[in-house]
Amino acid sequence: MFQLPTCDDDAQEVQSIIGRSVASNLRLPERHKPFMISRKHATITCLRANGRNVYTIVDNESTNGTFVEDVNIPSVGGRVLAGDEIVSFGGPRTCIDRDGLKFDNPYQFRFIISRGLAQVGSTSDAPVNCASTRCIDEILQCSVCHDAVVDAHVLPCSHNFCGECILKWHDTLKNKNQGTTCPNCRAPYAAEPTPNPSLDKLYELTVQPRMPLRERRSRDDRVAKSVRARNARDKKKMCKRLLRSALMSPDIVNLLVGRQAPA
Ligand SMILES: [Zn+2]
Ligand SMILES: [Zn+2]
């Protein structure tokens, strides 16, 4: 049961985001069918009208749509939820997989006013072709941001993370003078996390071909952002090193203490 927040005053509006992103209020992990759920798939807003809570749902231009009682809802305006409806994400209540086989949508919920979303449907009816891909998807998931790993970096314990996620984690621990430990298994490590391009390659070969174009673009953006962050970090580190060695040079020391440098 996912409790939706209620609204106590007329000027207020409370939003809940449902999606794959860690920033979602209700996160739908992609265990059943990869990329069925978009990062910020849909939003449910609670507002107060005539002294009672009114809930509206909009689809955030998700790849596979949001459905209320099997009707695809629009991205603009959305629709009001009256209560006791089945809301499904990524498809209607019964979906069809790539092989044309029917399966129960694992992301369907009964909406109950003032209570929230109660999961319905049998999750054991996962699509048939998922056993091996599910395993790969789990290996390729970063346990910091819970999204697919981009610009992979590995620790000695063999856990992989996005470059940006793990370097941020590493720097935060270092800045606090704390020992560095793996965010997944807590094993201590000493050296900096190392890039693992073979994991990126594995992703490209196994998951990328199944990805819708929109997801692929959003992944490209994440890769570019991670590489930019890593380059900026490297530059900063190099500047610090240069400054430190410059400050140690006899010329600079002499300059600072006001002595003439020997000819
Ligand atoms: Zn990450
Ligand atoms: Zn680990």
C-alpha cells in the first residue's frame, strides 16, 4: 500500500511522483520488463476543493503510458481519480510482450481515496523472457542511484557504480576524514574506484538494443554528465597538486620569506 499524502489547506497542492527514478515518491523497480516504466512516469496531485481532497493523475509523457481502467490518460490535463479505480503504469492491465504473449501488468494498483495505491495483480505472472535479462539488469544497476550504471567504476569488492555516484561518495567520505567503504557491501577499500569500461560495453550489447529511443537519449545525457563531472574533478585535483608542488619549490619559498634566490 502506498499512502498518498493528503491536503489540509486550500492553497496547498501535494504532488507524488511515480516512476523509476530514485527521486520518485513511489518507485517502481524494473524487475519485470525493462524500460516499461519511465524515470518520472506519472504524477498524482492532491488538492483541496470544497473541503475535500481531490486527486488528479497526469502521465509525464512516459514511453509506455499511464492507464486508468485500461484507458490511456493524456499528458496534458490528466484526469480526476474518483476512487476505486485500477491505475496501471507502463501499459493496460493486460500487456503483450515482445513475443506476443499476454502477461498481467505488474504495476497495477487500486486507487482508494484518502488511502492511496494498493498493489493488485499477480506478480508471479512476470513476462516469460525476463529470467536472464532480469539478472543482467540487476548486475547493471547502481546501488547509489538505483538506475542503470553509466560510466561504470568498480571497487575491489567487485561492486559497480556510476562514475559520478561513486566518486561523489568517495570524495564525501575523504572530506570527512572517514574510511572509504563500499556503499553496497560496506567492505573497506583504499585506492580510488577504477573505471570499468567492459561493464559499459556489456550494457551496450545486452540492454541498449532493447531500449526505446527516448530512454537511449536520456542515458546518453547521463553518460555525458558523468564524464563531465569526472573531468572537472580530475582538473581540480591536478590544480591542487600543481599548487602544492609550486608552493614547495625553493623559488616560491624564498619569495615568501623575502630572500633573494641564489643566482
Ligand atoms: Zn549511480
Ligand atoms: Zn561492495
